[in-house]
Amino acid sequence: MPLSTISSVTPAKIKKTAKVDASKVEASKTSKPPVKPAKARRPVSAPPAMPVESAALPIVLSVLDDAKAENITAIDLAGKTSLADHMVVASGRSERHVGAIAEQVVSRLRDEGFGNSKVEGTPLCEWVLIDAGDIIVHVFKPEIRNFYNLEKMWSGDRPDEKEAR
């Protein structure tokens, strides 16, 4: 502070400001503080999820059809899991057919700009899993597909929160 500002402050001015400040303090003690609105709470059970259409889903279904995959099933996973938005399950007639279907799906997704998909199960080609981000594709041999029966596990509705407890 400049020296002139300090010298212009007198004890009388200090007392006046102290009284004003004290009156403001007294007024704030007697008045009630403003009431803040209560925050909205999240509902206990999640609302039903709206179906999400992925841009890659039509491409995957088209490739599976072109590759002569059998029993193609698309399952909407919205509201069931955060792993993916859709799961597609299909069958190939043999190990070679399952491997060829998987290669075509991965190649087409890469060509369409969906990046590199992660692939599991290609050495045996009895069950090949393709993780394309928001879509998971399972390509099975028919007997393996019947054994695991993923459609039954994932196509059911999400249980109510009350029933799950």
C-alpha cells in the first residue's frame, strides 16, 4: 500500500467500519440462511434402456450373411451389461468355415474404419470371439453353440432389483 493511504486511516474510521461489520454479522446471525434445493437422487432401479443402433451392426450382419453363416442371431445388450451394445451369434459348418467367417468379419470392419478388432479362438476355430468394441461376435460350430447356448443366457430381460436381493 502507498504511504498516503495508510496515513489517511484514522481511529474513528476504523471504529465506524467495525460497527458496520458487527451489524452485518448480527443481522446474518438472526436471519435464516437461504435454503438450497435438494439434489435429485438416482432411482433405485434403472429405467429401461432404449435400443442403441450401432453403425457396425449392419456391416457385421451383412458379412455373416455373405459368408453363409447359419442361424444368425443379434441380441441387444443395452441395459444388461456395459461390455457391449450388441452381441451377434452365428454358426459355421466346420472349423475352416468358422475361421473364414471370422476373418471376413474382422477384415470388413477394418476396411470400414472400425479399427482392429480383438479376436480369440482362431487356432481351433470351434468358437471364435470377435470383440469389435460395441459389438461382440461369436462364431461357433453348431455342437459347441448348442452346448453353451449364449442366446438363452443373454436374450432374457434384466431381473428387477427387488427380485435379485
